[in-house]
Amino acid sequence: MTTTTLTGSRVLLPGDAGYDDARTVWNGMIDHHPRMIVRAESTDDVVTAVRTARELGLEIGVRCGGHSSVGHAVPDDGLMIDLTPLSGVRVDPAARRAWIQGGALLGVLDRATQKYGLATTAGNVSHTGVGGLTLGGGMGWLARQYGLACDNVASYTMVTAEGEVVRASRTERPELFWGLRGGGGNFGVVTEFEFVLHPVGTRTLVAEYTFPLDRVVPALKAWRDLNAEAPREATFTASIGKDDVATLGFVWVGDPERAGGLLRRFETLGRPSATSVREMSYVELQSREDTVERHSLRRYSKGHYLRQFPDEAIEAFADRGGSGPRPSVGLQAYGGAIADVPDEDAAFSHRATLFEFGTGTSWTDRAEDEVRIAAARRSAAAMAPFASGVYVNALSDEGAEGVRRAYSAEKLAKLVALKRAYDPHNVFHLNHNIQPDL
Ligand code: FAD
């Protein structure tokens, strides 16, 4: 019986000190109570936790950064494998490689690699988990130069549903390597990612042009057209916040002197009411949104991929779902190195995406739940006619229909075959699930 080794401080039961902290995740709406939390300190602990859960017939949830907006990481009455103690990182600057454990946050990776002026693609909020973000694809400010986070993983160490430890790379279990690059947490628990690093330096620039709502549509049209010519150092961004202010701009990673040409082109977008062009370090850039995106607020969000952004879509974006309280909406450009990777290379789908659309809202009073959620749904529905798919990591409560939108039919069939090989009993199902019997 493996449970004998699961004792002491590594196991938290309801009522234990630390239990409530460990089960609390980013979205303040999630209040799940696992029967047992295993704070994994090693790959062996993960093996024991998986075997124990199976012996006890408990559902498994895998927690890294805890950013799953629907709380997949925390199983109600199940066994939560809390990977957060597994957050070590080792960097070999000469080989341009980093080995990071499966429970680490993005900030750990960025800070360790930036000591050498190196980095790899990671998301835009430093308290997001390396685990969930990378397994779903991983979009960030370096993706147009170097591909998604998953395109930069050289190997994975993973614990299977049988409690076996396996490695996947281009040469070891290549079919699993393919599936782990975008297929989410469906195949096992990844305890280590080996990343390829790039000499990006430490300098970045953020340009933001603020427009009143009545001038945003023509500005967005010009912004869209300019995006087609953007250098890969630039990732175009646009948002309309709950303060009804529209901000168009770009994030530049690399020597800011080289951004001068693009800054001049932005002057042709229209008449902004304010302009902000700021240089900052890469580490600052990567944590710039940490406070806005802080823990504990109630949250609801949805997303779409857009392969095109016609004028009608711009009108719908600016309208944010019509009447009632408006949620925030945002766009982030894809293209560049993301689209260079051959489509068949990884489970991640939708490489031809032009922009990723996201809509979301945050609040504190539970009495507002219904009206807030309805507003985000309206805004997502208004953009749905222009959508070409969805990013698996942007899914919330869409269920199986969302998974079908996240992958092409061909890739989904391949993912189902892989799921049957690695997890035929669907032990890892608290995720955007690839069902083995689909
Ligand atoms: P968790 O809730 O801990 O994990 C989510 C799921 O991932 C788990 O249920 C499990 O199935 C799986 N998982 C996590 N770790 C492992 C592991 N080691 N092994 C196996 N399975 C694992 N995405 C982007 O691409 N770019 C962004 O810039 C970005 N910014 C974000 C900012 C915020 C504030 C939020 C809330 C989300 C953001 N996302 C972004 C989406 C993010 O990638 C997903 O929410 C992702 O699932 C979060 O991973 P996590 O480890 O933090 O979450």
C-alpha cells in the first residue's frame, strides 16, 4: 500500500494548517475542497500520489500556478497533487538550456534566465504556472520571434497514469512529445521541462496610444493594417478596459532603438488622447500585469482565435456585446515564428491565427456573478461569427465543445489515440479533456 509513504508535512487534510492556502487558486469563485492534498517535493512523490489516488479511487487534480479559471487544479473530494514545492530551475548559459520543475511559476524561469540575458517564450503574468501554460501552447511577448513556449521545449519528464516515469523528446517517445506540445495535462504529470533559451538581452519597450471610444474604430482599422508589416520584435496589442478607455499599441522585445520606425508609423493611427512609450527591463515587462491580474477576485473570461479581422469584427470588438455592463476586451497578435512551425509538428492547432481575442471581467461581490458572466458571454458571442477556433488555455466552461474548437479534427483524432495509449481510463480528466472514448 503506497499510502504509507504519504505521511507527514507532505500530506494536508481538511483542517490542517496550510490546507486552505494550498486549495486557494487564482479565480476567487473557486472554493473546492480536496479530500487530500499531496505537496509533491520530488518526482517520486508524484508517483506515490498518482498511485495512491488510484488505489483510493480519488479524482486527481494537478496544481501548478492555479490559474485554470474553472479550478481544474483542485478536485472537490479528490486528491490534489500540489506541484508548487517543485519549483527549482537550473540554467546552463553556455548550452542555452534551462531545466525547470513542473510546479514553477513563470517568474522563476524569467528571473533565472535573465541573469544571463537569455529567455524563452513565457506568458505575460509572472504568477502563471509554467506547467499549465506550456502544456497548452504558451503565448508570450517572445512568441513572434521564437515560437510558443511549447515550441521551445526540448524534453519533458512525465509521470504516467500507471505511475511510471518517462521522458519525451524528438527522439524519445516522439508521439508523446507531439501530444505534450499543446495537448494540455491529459497524458500525465510533467515534473520537469527542458527549455531552449535565446539571447534576447534585457531591454524592452511598451508603446500605448489611448483613444476615446468614439475614435477607436478607425484607429483599430489602421492598427490592423500596420500589424501586417510589423517586425517580429513587436507584438501588437489592443484593449478596451472597463473604464471605457481604448489602448492600442505594441510590446517590443529587443533593442528599443530599433523600434523608432514603428513608433513613427503609429503616429498615423489617428489622434490619441494620450501616448505612453516606456522602456523597461524584460523582467519588469513580464510582471507588469501581475497586480491587475492578481489573485482572489471573482473572474470570468472567454476567448477566440481570429484568422482575419475584417471591419465588421472591429465594430463588434469595439461594441463589447452591446447593452448592459461591458467587460474588458483585448487582442494580441500572433504570426511570425508561431506560424513558421509546420502545422503537423505539434498538437497545438491554429498557427495561422492573426489575433487572439479575449474578453473578461473581474468583481468582488458574489451578487454580481450573473450579470458579469452574462456580459462576458455576450461580448464573446458577438465575436463568434469571426472566430476560427480557440486557444485551449483560454477555455473556461465550454466543455467538450470547447475542446473540439481548440484542435483541428485530424489532431483531435491523433490526441484521442495518444490518450488511449497513455491514459485509457482517463485518470487525468480534470483538464480540457481529450476523452479516450471520443
Ligand atoms: P493550474 O490551474 O495549476 O493548472 C491548469 C491545468 O494545467 C491543470 O488542471 C493540469 O491539467 C495542467 N497542469 C498544470 N501543470 C501541470 C504539470 N506540471 N503537469 C501536468 N499537467 C499540468 N496563457 C498564455 O499562453 N499566455 C499568457 O500570457 C497567459 N496569461 C495568463 C494570465 C492570467 C492571469 C491567467 C489567469 C491565465 C493566463 N494564461 C496565459 C492562460 C494560462 O496559460 C492557463 O490558465 C494555464 O492553464 C495556467 O496554468 P497554471 O499552471 O497556472 O494553472
